[in-house]
Amino acid sequence: VIVDEAQNLELPTLKVILTRMAANSKVVFCGDLTQVDNPYVSPFGGLAALIEKFKGNPMFGHVTMERTVRSPLAELATQLL
């Protein structure tokens, strides 16, 4: 299961997704914590909270991409807005 734009999901929604997974299922949450645009999710809630809570668990992995592959305008908007 791939969940894109996961930075905009609230922690209870992420919990619903994870607690519905069957044995041998894999879940990938994709999201950019600098692009939270859901007014009900803070940059420290939702996906960020999930990452923190699951950190160190052998069933969990987290990758931070170092390079942006977005347009210069999109990157500027992320920085300024």
C-alpha cells in the first residue's frame, strides 16, 4: 500500500491505515513535512509523530531525501510560504 501526501493526514487516520493491514502487508507513507497544508495537522503531528513513535522498531524504516527534484518555483514557495 502506498500512501502519498501523507504529511496532510492526522495521526488517527494513519492509525486506521496501519491497523487495517494484513500479515505480510507493506505500507509506504510518502510525504514532505515542509508541505503540510492541512489546517488540522501541524508539522509536528501526523506523519512526523508517526515517524517519532515508530523510530527504532525493526518493522519500521524511515528515509529522508536530501535533494529536491521539484521546480525552482515550487521550492521557493515552500521556503517562503
